Amino acid sequence: MSAKHAFYYIKNSGQTKKGSAEKRRNMQITVAGNKKEVKDDLKLTELFELEQVETPQYVTVSINEEFVPSEQVESTVLKDGDNVEFLYFMGGGSYGINR
């Protein structure tokens, strides 16, 4: 087989250059109303880091309008099209305000 024919065979055989088949895929999610492109199989805990959530233990998470139980946060993997909301709860009251 000539070099020209070998090149044609490799080019058309479906083979890819080394590493190109291992490209990381991306998916799109919505976080607090903003569309974001993130890597496939992103864990919820990784999203906390990307979104700079400083105290994730005090945040309630909703994915597609379903609350994530705290015991499932570490094992939750996001999927393409997910809608994620972070709910921060604040304490308060009127103690010490001009009585």
C-alpha cells in the first residue's frame, strides 16, 4: 500500500488523533436563573466551589424544583438542563431595635 493510500485509509477509517476522543464534554445548566456551561458529570459539591458558596452546610439546594436532602448533597451529580437554586436562610428579629 502506498503512503497516499495508507493516509486515505486512516483518514476514512474513523480513527481520531490521540487525545481528541478523550475531550471533556460540556453540558448546560441554569444556576439562579443564569445559564452556565459546565463539565459533564459535575457534582453538586463542585458547583458550590464554582459558585463560591462559602458555607454550603447552611444552604438548601433545589434542583428542578425538588429539594436535595442534606444526606444526598455529596453524591448528587448534575445533568444537562438542570435548574439549580441555592436557598440561603437568614435569622432575624427586632431584638435591640428602638423599643
